[in-house]
Amino acid sequence: MKTVAELTDAVLSGKYGPDPAELPVISVFWLHHTTRLPGADVTYRNYYVLLRVGEAFGACSFEAGDLDPSYCADASGVPLATLIESAPTPVRIAALDAYLASVEPHHLSPGAVEIVLPAGTPDVRAKARDAAVAGLLDIQPGSKVALIGVVNPLVDAITARGAECLPCDFNLAVTASGLPVSRDMTEVLDQADAVVATGMTLSNGSFDVLLDRCLQQGMPLAVYAQTGSAVARAFLGHGVAALSAEPFPFSQFSARPSSLYRYSDSSAQDGVIPHREH
């Protein structure tokens, strides 16, 4: 499995389970969510489309303007295969995610380790979540970690382990701690020993490129995913070394304990970051 397109073809051909043409989408909804953590000067602006299939939700975050909320009006009841084949990209990723999550829910997956995030305020829960994400890889002092998709508590969690964080994001110029943020993914990948990337790389089209570069350069790739968490899981052992999967409802929508699920590729040398010459 090398690309999202190959995974899509495999799903549509029935290689992962039931024919998606026989699975109707029960509900579709669109969310616009903003948040600003205490003491921060950055407001995160998030857009999501979510599809329900059976008891599973598929999710995809996207950039402003990539999908109009009116799309949801006529998508409920449509066969899942139709959306996987021909919907706008955010909906296709959410549909693919819903299918894979319905076939194998995270809480029933034999490869998943459940991490329960504590009850508390948004900053308490965000710090606990991002510490769990940073723990996906054995980050050594002095290593360089490319962070594709900036979340400030995750920047702090990486640097707290003595690593140098190389942030990349389309929507930020500088992190809360003052690190410059690159808009060029290639620039940070060329310097990195390991990569931590958001599932949103699935919706902006950079996931295949990222996967290929990490395989070519022998870098471990950890994915933290609300977007496409079951999609990213399909690439464990095929370029993804570790995954933090957080299915809907996401931690930012509750103050109560909630779960994320960590996976690792057992063939990936226990997630140890190799030393490379730059």
C-alpha cells in the first residue's frame, strides 16, 4: 500500500470487507470550531465534515472554503461507495475513514493501546493528548523532529524531550514559543531525523508525498489523526511507524475523560529515531 488512491481502490473492490456500495451513510454534518487556549495569542480555526456509517464516524478536517456546508443537505442516505468515488476530497477522506472505522473500530482493534485523557479544561486535556502523541516515537535529545501541522502544546512536548522541533504549517508564521514556522514541507523534511504529522495531510493532498519521502529517507513517521484516523491506520507497516488515532467525538468537544488509541508498527525498530547526517 503506497498511496491513498491504492487504498481507495482496495476498499472499493471489497478487499477490506463489505461492499461499500451496500452501506448507506446515516448522517452527514459540518462543523466550524475555533479555540484559543489560555495565555495564547493564536486562535485555531478548524473545519470538519463528519459521516456516520453504522456506529462509526468518519472525519476530515479541511481548509476554509474547501467545502460548503450545504453539501451535507443531500449526502445522508447516499451509498458510501458513491462518496468514496466521486465526492469532494474532504468528503472522500471522511467516507473512506468511516468505512475503515466501521469494519474495524479503534476500540476493538487488536493493535490499539487505549489512552484515556483526563477530565479537565481544554489546556489540561490538550497537553495530555499532545504528550501522548509526542510519546509515539522514541525522541532522543538532540534529534530533529519535523512537525507537519502545528499544535503549540505538541511543539512544547517535543522540545521538552530535548529535541529540536522543525514546524511546518500553512496558517502560522511562528509558534507560541517563538519558533519560525515553514510553509515548505520539503524544507523541514530535508533536515529531520523523524516526522510527526497531522492527519490533515490526507485532506490537503500531501500525505502521499510525505509517506514516500519518509520511506526513501528511512525516517520514522508518526501520525496524529482526528482526520482520517482509520485511513492512516491502513498505512502502518507501509511507511507509518506509529499512530495516535482519535475518533469522533474529539477531546476538544468535552471536558470529561475520553480516549485516543495508539498504534505502532512492530517492524519499525520500536519507533527509535535513527541518527542521520544532514
